Amino acid sequence: QSVLTQPASVSGSPGQSITISCTGTNTDVGRYNYVSWYQQHPGKAPKLIIYDVTNRPSGVSGRFSGSKSGNTASLTISRLQADDEGDYYCGSYTSFSSLVFGSGTTVTVL
Amino acid sequence: QVQLQESGPGLVKPSETLSLVCTVSGDSISSHFYWGWIRQPPGKGLEWIGIIYHNGVTYYSPSLKSRLSISVDMSENQFSLRLYSVTAADTAIYFCARVMVAGLTGDYWGQGALVTVSS
């Protein structure tokens, strides 16, 4: 199956909010409420920040929130901070009993 | 605190077999989670490889299924990856992860191991 579509880059100033989209199909994002989001800093492993579309793991800042409409999921980062810079990936359960990741988005804090 | 650690050769020759082991601490391999592998070619995005449950049930990426084997060793609290007939396209950082049963989300990840395929 193909990767989910994300914008290559998103940027914002400190304190602003940004939103990253993740577009799939009716066999993955559109079919299941099993969308996850991962933050990855250079040279580090991905870190789970959102699961099951809207849930935050313990310890993850409330500035991160997730949503979904149809075949598109979104991650919003509020009150942007310098440490939010990095790569962000979405992931979705698929009807093939597998997981598919997004193409990745680089977030830049201006 | 759940921790995962990948180990194995960092260099594999083309056409040979890539083998990695993931050692789990802070949780039992027999707990109600899958255990999985994800890879990331240098400078590129994440690719899901496959998962295993402690009873041996596996789910593999359709694109890798013909060359892939994932197994579990409950006595050592480890699980393993074998990728056969590798090419340069298999050069990547390989991550192991604990995976939620519902939705296949990876909630804890290892630090990753770079495997280079080259003669």
C-alpha cells in the first residue's frame, strides 16, 4: 500500500499554532480511528505523541492535539516552541492488518 | 520503564541475510502487545516491516513478506528480525518497538540500529 500524504514542510513563529495534514484512503485513515502521530528529532527514535486519532500518551504536552475528517487526519501544535522543531510522521492501521506511515513533515520554528 | 535495544551486525553483504535482535526490559514479551520492526533509510521516511505476538502470530508488510521472518524468544525476552537476500535498498536504520494490539501503534521504540548493505 502507498504511504499517507503529508506536506513536506510546515513552519510557524513561536507562540503560533500550526496544523499538519495526513491524507489516506478509505482502506486506512478513512476506515479506522487508529491514526497515530510521531515526533522525531535528528538522530533520535520516533516518539509517540498522539494515538487513536485524539489520545495523548502520558507525559506528552497538551499543546499537541489530533483530529480526523474523512480520509484526512490532522495534528495541531499550539503555542509553538523551539523544541517542537523536527520531523513528524502520521501512521494508520490498514485493512490489510498492517500499519502505513505518512511521508513525513519537517516543522521549522521561525 | 519499558526499554528496547536493537543489536546485530552493522554491515551485511548483498544477497546475504540481515539479522537483528531486540531485547526488551521493563515488560514481558508475553504481555498483551505485539512486538514489531520499522525501518528508515538514511534521510527518508519510516517504513513498517512487521509484527509478532508472543504466540507466534505474525503480520508482515506485503512488500517484504517474501523475504521476511520475525520470531520471538520468550526465555530471553527478545524478538528477532531476519531479512533474506538483501540489496543496497535495504540499507536503513532498523527500529524495534512495542506495538498496541488495537491499531498497531508503536508506543515504545528502541534507539535504532544502522544496517548497511555493501560488499
